[in-house]
Amino acid sequence: MRKKIDVLISIDVDPAPSLNLEDGVRQSVNLLGKYGIKATFFFVANHTSPNMMRLVQEHGHEVGCHGLNHDDQEELHQLSYTKQEKMLSEATILLEKLSGNKIKSFRSPRLKINSDTLQILEKLGYQTDSSLSAQRLDFFSSNLINLKWLIMNRLPYHPDMKKIWKKGSLKILEIPVTAFILPFISTTLRIFGLTFFKIFFWFLYWEAYFTKKPIVYLFHPHEFLYNYTMKFSWELFIPNKSWLIKGAPFRRLFARQLLGPEVYALHDRFFCWLSSKNVHFKTMSEYQLQISLPF
Ligand SMILES: [Zn+2]
């Protein structure tokens, strides 16, 4: 029998002020439950509720941290060590209080970190970070500047203290979000459709088969709640400073053509197909624990 590939499904619970985020979390939990998938939900500390947390924990998923506010000020890679430490400590304390558990896994808002971030996370007791994305070529997102992603390790690794895209002596395990030119995330699924995404998966599957690399997928609960599609406008193409924080808005023209229930149905079909394959679904902590055990 062929060996199983580790698949880590991760859910970034981004703030969505005009939508019922709790409903989005409930739908995510139901969908994962339908296929017996255990996953990691990354919560933004100031945009969560005891109900959301309970839903996730009752179904055996892991609670991770996705920052304090996830707003335009929380550009972690731009902030001083002291400011980052204050934000990350506050977020961790809040989430540990709400969940009643130690928080061990982190994903940065908009995937932006620097070496200070990882050192602070390690000090706060985190065991995994999943904020980098190896070989992702992002022309229009706010990570355009992140050319280090192109040369970094594809396999999970312990980063260097200063050059975090290289292997080093930090204890925290970096588990990159899977990408190969395109990111293996819901936006790609929505733009290119399920057939393309299945082919993409098989390519990643064979890589994982030979290298023992996990496949990390990412989606957001608010995607199941979209109640309008995006209309074309020339204004979307006029560059301004916010592109550096939020990315170029016109890229969403391609991704925002499906309403919430359609995005849910697409994920339903994807997870149904995925769960019939030779894969093992794990949370970030389960994966970390497994690879730190001596063979
Ligand atoms: Zn996010």
C-alpha cells in the first residue's frame, strides 16, 4: 500500500465586519466534519467570540493565533521588536483565555513576518509558524516584495535567527503554506476551478510522496458568506499606497466572481474528492509532534 501524504488544512478566521463570521465558522466546521477532517483554525484575538471558539474546539480542531486585529497597522514585518512583542503577547493571552488552552501555532496577518516575529513567538511558547510560502510568485498581492519566498526551503524547517528563509537554530518549526508559483489556497481554487486545482494537487502529491513534505491548504470562513460579486471599475487599477498593505485590488476581480454558497459548494466537492485520496489530515501541532519524535 502506498504511504499516506500529510495534508494540513488551515483556516484563517479574518475579520469580516459586515458579515456573520460565526456563521462562516459554523459552516467551515460542518464541512470539515462531513469528511472527518481535523484542521487548524487561526483566530484574530480581537475578532473572535466564545461561541466560535467552542464550535471549533468541540469538533477537535486546533486553535491557532492569527494576530491581534489584522488591520492596516498590524504589518508585523514593519514594526519594532517592542511593538510586535506587545501585540503578540496580548493576542496570545486573549486567545489562551478564550480557549482555555496553550496556543502553539501561529499564522501572521497577510503572511508578513520578520526575524523578530519568530524570536518573539518562540519566547511566547509557540511551536509552529505558517506565515511563509515557498516558491509563491505573487505579482499583485502585498507580498510582491517578498522575493525571499522564491529561494526558501519547501520542506518544514527550523529557521535561522536572522535569515528566516534559511535553516538555523530556532526551535519553532516553520511550515510553509504550499505554493508552486501559484499558492495552494482558496483564491486559486476560485479563480481556476476544481479541475485545474485537482491537477495542481496531483503535482504537489507526488512531490510530497518523494520528499515527505506536507501539503498546506488555506481558506477563510468569510468566503462562504460573500453576498456580492465584484464589479469592474477602472479605479481598481490606479496604484496607491494601500497596494503595499492590501495588494492590488483588481486581482480580486478574478477571485470574487462566486457568491458565498457557490464557494461553499466548491469546497464541498474539493474536500469530498480530497478525502478519498491517500492522505492523512493533521493539525499543525499534530504534524509538529510527529516530526519531532525520534524514529
Ligand atoms: Zn488573514
